[in-house]
Amino acid sequence: METSRLEMLKAMLQTDPDDPVLYYMLANEYMKLEQYPEVVEHLQTYLRLQEDEGAAYRLLGEALRRLGRIEEARRAYQEGIQTALKHNHPSMAEEFQESLRDLEGA
């Protein structure tokens, strides 16, 4: 039986627990499985280990929104805006602004 991508990434993380890319990849896999607490956990670890250019905040904000943690989702998108602008990604910053507007009624 073929080992799942999730299991493979978890095994790799056991070998190299300080590799930020593995946390990001795990968060993506958990997002596909709609396991949002795990998404948040792995992205928070990723962001502690590595400066991101903004994309991680998209996943983090969405996972927090789906968990009903609206204020935390707002903060994630706000941090994403600052980070995206810092790294010269204005279209990403605008995307996060739109996500914030979508949260206004939540």
C-alpha cells in the first residue's frame, strides 16, 4: 500500500523538525482534508520558523475563518497585508483586503 503524502510529510518532519517548508506543506495537506485546527497549528509553527511573503496568511486566515475564530482571521489577513506589501505583492495585499471586507458581516 502506498504511503499517503500526509504520512510521508509527517515522517520527514520527524527527521527534520526545524524545516519550515514541511510545516507549510503539511498545512496544505490538512487544508485539503478540512482539518482546520491542524492547518492553524502547522502554519503558526511555519511562521515562527520562517518569514513568509504572504501566501501562508491566506491559508491561516481561511482556516481560522472556518473555525469561527473571526478576530484571529482578521489579524492573520492584516498581517498578510503588511507582509505582502513589504515583499512587493500588492495584488496579494488587495486579495487580503477583500477577505477582510468579507469578514465584516461575520
